[in-house]
Amino acid sequence: MAARGYQNNDLRRQVGSPKAKGRVDHKDTLCRNILIYGHCRYENTGCTFNHDQNKGSTNASNISNSNSTTANNAASEMSKKAFNVESPSFTPSNISKKPTFSSQALSAAPFTPRGNTSGSSTSTPIQHNGDHSSFVSNPAAVPEFTPQNYGLSSTATTTPTGQDATLNYDAFAMSAVGQALPTAPYNPYADDHNAAAVAAAAAMGAANPAFFQQNAFATHTQPLMHHLYFPAGPHKEDLTPYQRTSHDFFVSERLRQDLQKKSEAALQVINTGLPQLDNFHSLVALDTTNRKNANTFGYPSWVYKAVDGKTGFIRCLRRLEGFRLSNEHAIRSVKEWRRIDCGSVVSVFDAFTTRAFGDSSIVFVQEYFPLSKTLMELHFPNQAAAPGTRYKQQTLIPENTLWAYITQIATALKTIHAANLAARCVDLSKIICTDKNRIRLGACAILDVAQFEARRPVQDLQQEDLLQFGRVILSLASLTPPALLTNATAAMEHLGRNYSVELRDTVLWLLTPQQQQPKNIDEFVRGIATHFVTSFDQALHESDSLRSELSTSLESDRIARLLMKLAIVNERPDFNGDTEWSENGDRYTLKLFRDYVFHQVDANGHPIVDLGHMISCMNKLDAGTDERVCLTSRDEQTVFVVTYRTLREQLRSLFAEISRAAKGRGGL
């Protein structure tokens, strides 16, 4: 091989040829540089190794047939090198001793792949000539392994043998696994979810349609698609005073979502298997835990949502489990609570006994507030879920929020005490929060019935209401659940460090009994009159805000009525036997007005979506203004110039005509 010349500045690293040893002849050994780099720079400067690859491959067989002493010495020397090119190739000798097998293997059934669909069902036998060296592997003769019963709807019917007989399942049966496999994506807008599943199976080209028909789509108990509404964008600084955004014409996003969630919760019906009680049906349990708790009323209590079959209103039913009514006058005491009309008290409508739950129970019918939470669930969620666990809220409740709670509870107690009654349920687990900082006393009148035999003077019960009132505020201010409020002194110190002196003195007055004369709620209300003024001002602002939102909703209601009337009149295919009824006279004018409002296009024929134009036209139609509007047919051959007043009269007369026809046939 000709030598190659390289400059000294060649950056590639060259490995020097090993030094020749006197006792070993290296002239037939191929140089490592030839193997690694393809050339050797020391070929003409003293490298004694062979640089001819053809010669090295020819002499390789001669090296393996050399005497044993020379081969062993060469192997010991070359084993010290990083790359040993003279290592003899491994050639296994004939196995003279056959491996032995256990006696159980003789009775084992031959392995046959299950569900073999490709090729013949009989496998090609493997020939053994008595020597394992003669074993010839033929991959083409081995059938492809295919699991049996891969369809999800099929069940395993094979009978295992040997060790598999101890297994009570088939490893290839996918019926159990299929339940956990995800099906096609759930489409909340599809009317027929089962049809969607069949369509998905057809689109996927499934060999086994039962795979897609298992666990057909069930109605998801997920909230409504509130996120599909386009959210309100950032404030537009470049808008002129007369310009409006699309969100200005509708209810605010926050209020809309809040009302929709409450409406969904109120109308939600779950097939829970609960019985029908008297006139109430569609019962839904509202308790967040199935743990029985008899601490407050002496009986386990449960809360349900139900629909009144007489009025159609949704009510809240509170049931006392295992209660036996021994005196009819006890249940009549509920009538006194019907006279209580206070915004801070949950109204009580009725009470009745029932055995529909398999025991003797009494049910109280109260006003229902969807998505409401108790103060215990709101401020001590861990304690409400698992009583007895340690819970420490990190964030203090704002003092304004505490004063809002105090004024509302005081308002409720003043109304109740004025009716010569006692609340007896001023507890964090019985005070519900229906909106932000909006609370109400719930579960009133229950203890008057449950403890009717052990009646106590009303004055004593009213004093106990004030004491419970103070403990509720102290628990909230000290971030201590009522069950853990054992050291009132430490809790008062915590309250004094984080809140004003006025709040501390107010709570201290509620917790301290007076010796000379009993306390009353009127005296307490006079002491916190300034905070009642603040709460009243906040209520006025909230009322103004809701009134403004109501005016927007009222406009939307008027527009919806007009749209429904237009949809009834426009393009009615047949009326009184006249197939061209909607294309003549006043009906044709309203059809052109529909195109003018909703089907406008620009000069290039592109649709124009102008929400302000649509709402403005509908408002003018509702008001019946004298403004003229030019209506043009789609072929631009007919033009009408009419006023909105004329259009309104035409719409009214045509809708009245259709309504009379519907009444005559009993359709309206």
C-alpha cells in the first residue's frame, strides 16, 4: 500500500504502532491504524506490522492453526491490548451431553398459539436428529402469535391445563380491561350520544362493533359550558361616549355565571332511588358526607332538595331520622314560625311525619337556596368534612365581613325575639351563606318540635341565643372551630390582637352574662347602630347594581319575544291551505325586514355581523318609531320604504291571526 503523507498540523489523533517484540513475529498481524484510520503514518518509518489488508485476511486462518504454545503466548500478550485483532473466532464444540428435563415436562401439553388465523392450523414439526447441533430454526414455519378473544364483549371459554388450571381468569380476555379504556370523546352538544358511539365505530373501521357499543355515552354530571361564552375583554380606551361593546347589552359575566350555576343546581335531578314524600318528588341529597351527626338536634338529620308537586317550587327538606311524634301540639308549633318574615331567616313552611325511609321520621319544609354553604364549610372546610381534625386557617377573616355577619344575625334574632320565639340554632353548621357575605339562619323551629316535652322558658332560650351568637363570632375571629374552642380567654386575646377594640367589646358583651337584668337584642342593636348604617349603605349599592342588570335583562326579554314572533310569521310553508302565504302582502315586508336586520352583506358579498345594528333595529321595532327604513329584495327588483311603526302593526296583526288559528285547533 502506498504511503500517505500528512502535515504535522493534522488535528486528528494518531495512535502509534506498538513496538515489536523479539519473540513474536508481527509481519502477518494487521496494523491497528489500518483498522481504525485506514492508513498508518509509520508504515515507512519502522512499523513492523502488516499494512496489506488482503494479506492479513488470507493469513488469518494460518494464525488459528498455529501450535498451542505459540497461540497461548500470543493470546496472553494480546489480551493486554485495547483492541485484539488476533483473537481466535469462537467455534462451539459439539455438545456431547444432552440437557435433561423434569418428568413433569413430558406430560405438558404442546404450546399452540391461540386464535391463529393466518396460515394453516397445523404447525410444522421440528426435526431433531439426536444432536442439538443439527437443530435448524425455521422462522417462516412458526405461525404468528395472535391472542385469542381480543374482542371486549367476548368472554374466555377455554379451559386451562397444568399450572394455568389454578387461574380463574384468562390472561387474554379484555372484558375487564375494556371498562377502563377511554371511549370516543364525549360531545356535550350531541343529541343522541349512542348514535355518536356507533358513528365513531364506523369511522374507526372497527372489526368488532361491540367494542364501541360497550358503556354507551351516559349523561355527564358536569357543569354547564360556561366557558363557551366569550368573556369580557379589557377596557377599551379608544371608545367614544356613544359607542358600546357587545357585553354592554347583556347581563354581566359574573352575574350570568352565578345565576346559571344556581339554576343548574336547582334543576338538577339525580336518580338516587329516594322515595316520594307526600307531595314532594325528585329528592336529591344535599349532605356532603354520609356520616350521621346527632349533636345539634339529638337525632341524625339529613337535608334534601325536592320539588313541591302542588306549587312547582323547589324546597329544602330537613329530615330527623328515628323521631317519633308523641304530642300533636309539638308539630303545630311550626305555624308560629310561618309568621316570621325576615331576610336573614330561612322561611319554614310546613312539617310532617313519614315512614317512606323505612323508619319514623319528621320532615321540615324550608326555603331552598341553591349552592349555599354553611359557615362551617366556608371557613373551616377540613373540620366540616372530618370533625376532630386539627385545622388552622392562615388568612384572617376581614373585620368588615365579621361586622356584616354580626348585623345580619342581629337582625334575625331581633325579628325572632320580637315574635316571642327563640332561634336555638345559632351555630356555624346551621348558618348558611347564600351569596358573598350574605347569610341566613337555618334550621329554625326544629328544636321547638324535637324538644317539645322538655320546654324551657322563652327568656332563657333567648339568653342562650345571645351566648351562642358570641361563640360563633369568637370562633370566626380566632380561627378556632367550635369543637376546639375550649379556652375562651386565649381566643379573646387572639381577637384583641388582630381586630379593633369595638369588636372585642361586642363579643365580650355577648359572652358575659349580666347579674342585674337579662340582656336583650334591642340593647345590642343600639350598641352597633353605626355598623348597621354601613351594612344598609352596602345593601343599597347592591340593589342599584342588580336593578341596572335587571334593566339589561328586561331589554333582552323584549328582543326575545320579537324574535319569536318574527320566526313564527316568516317563511311559514303553509297557512290555511295557501302555500304562498308568507310571500305576499305584509308577510313579504317582514321577510325583507328580517333580511335587512340579520342578512346584511358588504360590497363584496361578505356577511356583516353588527350586533349593535341588530339590537338597535329590534328596539326600534319594539318601540314602533316613525323612522323610515328602506327594504330591498334579494334580487334588488323590489324596494319598500316603511316605518317601524308600520312594521310593528303588521307583526302584531299577523301574529294575532296565527294565534287565532292555533286557538281554534287547540294548539295555543
